[in-house]
Amino acid sequence: MAPFPLCRCCSSTNKALPAEVLPMPIDALRELTTRTLVVLLALVEQCIRSGNGRIVMSRARMREMGFGHSGRIDRARLELFRVGLLAIHKRGVRGARHLYRLTWLPLPEESA
């Protein structure tokens, strides 16, 4: 597999997708716009780095990853929900952030 940059925070390392995130659901990926696909790849990178399968999509975190426009982030999130690639793992209450998960990846035992 040829390496490619996933997002601004890791583009200098030019990593390839690790085997544990494959196979990705190809049929759902075909329905995504290019911008949403780029956001999804950045979320996969975040999921791998976290080690617990949880993803944070706060505006600050997404800005760190190179996605500055909040409207684009919201559209990508809704599109990922629509095709079934993203789900809420834990709802945030009283100002806490929602935690998301990628639906085709199992959560580790300790984070369930």
C-alpha cells in the first residue's frame, strides 16, 4: 500500500493506513464526498493514536488537524452518520464533548 498524508498534523510523516483499520466498508466509502473522505481518514488516524477507539470531533481538535471551517466539519459528520460509518459512543453532558466511534472497528474491552 502506498503511503499518503492523512491530515495536516501527520502529513510530514507520510504514513500508510495500518492493517487493523482494514477492511473499510467500500460501499459506504463510495457514497462520500472527497472532503468527507479526507475527514474520515483523519478520524481513522485519531482513532489509532488514541488507542481506545474513541474519537473527539470538537472544533478545536479538528482545527488542530487542519479542518478550520466548522460548516465543513458539521457536513462531514452528518454525512458519516448517514452512511453508517460514525456513531456516538458516549453523549457529552453539561458542556462535555461527545465521544464518537468508527462503526466497523471494534472497541477495546477496557473502553466499552
